[in-house]
Amino acid sequence: MRENKGLILNVGTPSVLVILVVFVLSVFAILSVGASANEVKLAEKTATSVKEYYEADQKAEYSLLYISNIIKESDLATLEENIVGLEAGKEEAIKGMENVNVKLDENAIFSSGEKKKIGTISYEFFVRNDSYLNVELSLFSDRSFDISKWNMTQTYAGTYELDDTVELWDGNVTFDE
């Protein structure tokens, strides 16, 4: 009769298992090094992006200070000229100011009595590639202002054509009776 000896392990089986375990651990190590390298690249891009934004934000804040002083010291006849003149200013703190626009109501006057909106002031600073920091101020008759817009916008260079060859649902439901 035959004796059942149970599980028979050859001499090479533990060696093959060790080699497989070392191989699997090596693959995981290589994958984790690759993932951490990608995380470093992403962190560097994020740091650059944040730095560029806050540089533009700092210049926009300085511009706000300059505009505030101009509003306090100017009359309406020279207000637009003085504010638009900041765009060509040589001050390092606001260098790069673009698209300065002042829109005043026709009957606008500075008065100390009633706080009434009399116009808007807008400007922007380049942040990166195709991004701008836009600022828009609402100007009031008592020489005060409110920040009505402070945001990033993307401008896309080039032309894009829409593909209208595919029939898409326009959202309207029609029923045939």
C-alpha cells in the first residue's frame, strides 16, 4: 500500500516564492516612486500658479489704493483721465495694469449727502498664459466705492468653430396629439 505523505515541497518552491514576492514588491516600489514624482511636478505647478496669482492680486490691491486716493482728491472732470493714466504709470507696484475703463453716468456729481451709484471703474492684471485678474469697482456719489467684481477670467487665443453637424436635444419637449 501507498502511504500518503501530504504536501510535498520541493527544494526550489520556497526560492520561487521569494523571487515572486521580491518582484511584486519591486513593482510596487517603482510605481510609488513614479507617483511621488508626479505629485512633486503637480505641487511645483500649483506653487507657481499660486505665486503668479498672488503677484497679480498684490498689484491689484496697490492699484485699488491708488484709485482710492485719486477718487478722494480728484473732481469728476479729471477722474477718468487720472485713473486711466495709471495704466501707463511707471510705479513698480502697479506695472502691468491693463484695460483700465471708467464709466460715469451723464448726471454724475460728487455730493456728501446721498450715496448713489454714479459709475464703474474696471481694470485687469495678467496672471499667466491666458488668465487675467479682473477688478470692477462701483463708484458712489459720496466718493466711496464697493468692489463688485474680483475674479480670474480666461481668454482664449485663436478661433474655434462649433460643430453643428450633430443633432442635439435643445431641452424642449413636444407632444404630438
